[in-house]
Amino acid sequence: MNAACHYTIVRFTPFVETGEFGNVGVVLFSPTARYFGFKVLGQRYSRITNFFEQLDARLFRASMQATRNELQRVSDMLKGMGTDRRLKALDREGAVALWQEILKPRESMVRFSDSRLVMAGDPQAKLGELYAYYVERNFATKEYQEKLLERGVRGFLREAQLHERFHEHRIGNEEYNAQFPFVQLQDDAPVKAIKPLRLDHAQPAQIIDHGGQWRVRVEALAKRNLLPGKVLFAVNGQLTGESAQARAQREVVAALLDLGVQVRPANDRQAVVEFARD
């Protein structure tokens, strides 16, 4: 049976002046299921310390340990109220009051979001799901990241009142084809295409593999005279510097340029709009 579960997101806010925060944990409480649990960021915290560049990592680790200690103290108190089921019933009034105490605004680097509600058959499993979503961002797949680039390009086209010219379309024939998110048709034939391409992967091999997939697709379409006359790849990533990632990104860009397509930064609004309008 599904039970109502209240949960709050643990937020790390080291600089009160800016109001910026990073999600570092989830706390879940279900009076009906007599369950209280929490999960707080442990060893993999570079995302937080990289974002807050001026922050000493030791300070972050100390804050997380203090938060775990405090939540464990709350957990022990709730066990005495019946969440460990040694009592016949939960002291609901006391437990809810303690939950409300957690949520109170505080002057510290660790704060808690407003309480949210979700139904769950297994509160502990739900806690893991919420942590994976809000802290580990498991939804941020490669496909999701590329969709964000597409959203940016679509915004450029809409601002320039060019979005109605472009639509998602599969270019090719029965033998070979590839899906492009922005294609302009003329007499039902594709004449122009824009493809946002993510090149900011953590590993150089991922950059080369992903870029290589599109190089092969473009080459295959061009070989069959199916490629539109004008194709633009709007890419992200740091193309300068001597890091392995930058070298891999430049390798992908060079390979695409050799095929006769255009390549521009995904955040270059003027270049994208000029290509679309031309």
C-alpha cells in the first residue's frame, strides 16, 4: 500500500550573500509507514567544490559530517517515538513536530527546502530514487544534455522569428537516413539542417566517439547525395587549450569541417541566426 511521504532536499549554501546552493542530500519521513531516513553526499563531492571555487573542501566535508550527525540524532529521537516499531503506535504529534523543526530556516551553510509530498510503497527505495534525481542528477543523460543544446538553438530561432522555417526531420532514404532536429524544406526536399552537438564529455574517448558517429552519418548522406546543401553543427565544449578533452574536441570539429559542413559554438547566437536566415 502506498504511503504519504514527506521529503526535503538538503542544500549547501556557503555564501548567503548570493543565495546560490547545491543539492547535497534528501531526508524523507512517512508517519503512516513509520519511516525516517536520510542520504547525504559522501565522497563524490567535486561537483559542489568545483562550483564554489573559493570554498575549502575541508569545510564542505566538515559540514556534511555535522549534517549527518544531526540527522542521525533526529533519527534516534524518532525511533524513541515509534519509527523502529518497538512501540505499538507512532507518537505522531511529537514526530511531526520534530519534522517541522528540521525544516525551520537557519543561519548556516546547510539548509532544507520546503517539505514536499510523494506517495511510495517502499519509502526507503523512494529515498534512493529522490537522492539519485536531486543529488546525482541521474536524468542528465547524454541525450538530455543534447536536448538542452537544442533548446538553446530553438530559442535563438524563435527570437529571430525563424523557428517556423525549421522542423525535426529525417534526412535520407530507405537505405540510409539520420534524424536532424532542425531542417528547412523546400518543395519537400531538405535544403538546410542544424544539429546541436555535445562535445563537453568528461572523457576524450567519449568526445571522439560521439563526434565520430555524426561524422559517419554526414559522410554516408553526402556519399548518396542526400545531404542538404547547407549543414551547421552547433557544438559546445572548450575548444582551446591543450587538455586531452580540448584536443579531442578539435579533432571532431576538423573531421566535420573536412566534410564541407559548418561548425560554430552552440552559444553563438549571431552565427546560428545568420546561418538560418541566409
